[in-house]
Amino acid sequence: MTARRRLLLALPAAALARPALAQATWPQGPIRIIAPFPPGGSVDTIARLLQPHLSADLGVPVVIENRPGASGAIGTAALARGPADGATWAMVFDTHAVNPALIATLGFDTKRDLVPVMLVGTAPMLITTHNSRPWRSLPEVIAAAKARPDTLTYGSIGNGSLAHLTMSLMQTAGDFRVVHVPYRGGGPMSAAAAAGELDMPMATNAGLGGQVGVTLRPLAQTGARRSALFPDLPTVAESGVPGIDALAWWAVIGRAGVPAPVLARFHASLAKALAVPEVRARLGGPLGIDVVGSTPEAFGAFLDTQMETWGRVVREHNIRPD
């Protein structure tokens, strides 16, 4: 009997099964991350920022696939209807929590068909105005809106977007009325904002395309606390409109039923990518994102709260998709 044969016979059966288990559960070939928004937006940017680090750690190609439409629902549906083998994941935006209440024909069940993997990060939205406008603070804009109801405009990335829902809450709390101008994504909205077509462009710093402090003057931020990127910029609550705490967020989801070892492996790889100093610097600097890197369980609890909160706003304000 050879030495190798004796060694194999001495090993526990569980140890011999591990390589076969790994091959059976970990997908063979490329990993696909669906970005359910157009190229160049924040979701696409973050996915491509993580891509090379994930590929290096997992040892397989990682492909980003843009499948935009319906506030991210089209790309997410592709994940929800696919196999639960761990070969496909999705990077989603905060609209993921709004879509179940907003879109009657979603085509999948967010809780049943999908599984939370990681809350990557959060960021406040910025309420801004073009440099050509006279206002220097949010109270000045609100005063102008009260003097001329339904004449001032604000822009968002679409009906049912977090900016749309937040401004709906603000108008109720602050007793003013402005006109919503929805765009089909951050690119068109930031271009219109830079051109001065809107009185109040509203999005994250990343969504405003680097225009804050250049062509756009920030007036307030929508989080409960001030962002480290804009420590001198007051919150909406500090500006006289109480009860506003709205953060944009980015997260990774998978197909429900994906094997637990595969989910754990992919989560660990995401955590390693987010720990790379260059990645954290890019997220926290130009994009203005506070890195979270949560557990799947923590993201699941966060998602439940977001769905309840913003679903209620959709119903109470009778908000409909484009």
C-alpha cells in the first residue's frame, strides 16, 4: 500500500468530501453582477469599482451587466427569475425598497425571490440650486415657493425615487408646493441640473455628477446628521423642516435559495474589496458614500424598515410610476 493510499484511508470522510462539496456549490465560470441602471450612474460606478478586486479574490472573471429600466426592476427581475446557483448577483439602489409599493406588475416577490447579501453604503441626498439662482439657503427657497406655489421646480431621477418621496414629505411638513420634474436616471438629471434647467436638483453627490460646488450650490442635506463630506451643510431638519431622515443606499442581493456557503464566500469577497484603501477613498471622497459593509442579516432588517417606510409614503401620497 502506498503512502498516499494510507493517508487517504486515515482521513475522516468529512475531510474527503470538502473538495467535492466546494465544486458542487461554487459556480463554475464567470460571476455576473447585474447593474439595473445605465452605465455611468452610481450603481454602475460602484459595481465596476469592486469588480477587479472581486475577480482577483474569487479567481474567476466578474462581469458587470447593465440591464436598466423601471427604477431597477427589470434588471432585478432577471436575477429573481434565474437559477439560484450563485453565478449571478445584483447591485441595487434605494429604489429596490420602493418598487414593491410603486410597481403593481413587478413580476417577482422581493422578500420571497431574493436574498440580502450586503448593504454596501449610504449617502444623504443634496438639495441644490444652480449658481444662477438667487437662493442661499433652503429656507429662502421655501419662502419663494410659498410666495409662488407650484412654480418652482425640483428634479429627481424619476417618479417614486427617494428624492421624489422625500420632497413629498418635505412639502407636507413645510407647507409649501413645488413642481416635480422626473428624469430617466441620474445622467439626464445631472445634465439638466448643470444647464440650469431646474430650480432645485436633488440627488446624492455622486448622482449630481460632480457639479456640487461648481455649477450647483448646495442648500441642505437629507440625512438626520451632517455628512462628513459636507460638514458645514445643514440638514433639512436644521433648516426648519422637521422629521426628515432620508439616505440613499447601495446594496448587493442574490437569488433566494443560493447555497449558504456560496453566499458566505461572496459576502467575504465583498468585504475584502470594501476594505481596500483605494476603494474606500473613492467611495468616501468623490462619491460621498459612507461605507457600511453589513452582514446579510443586518441588511435584511434595514431593507424591511426601508420597504415599510417608503411604501407608506407611496400609498399616502398616491405616487405612481412614470
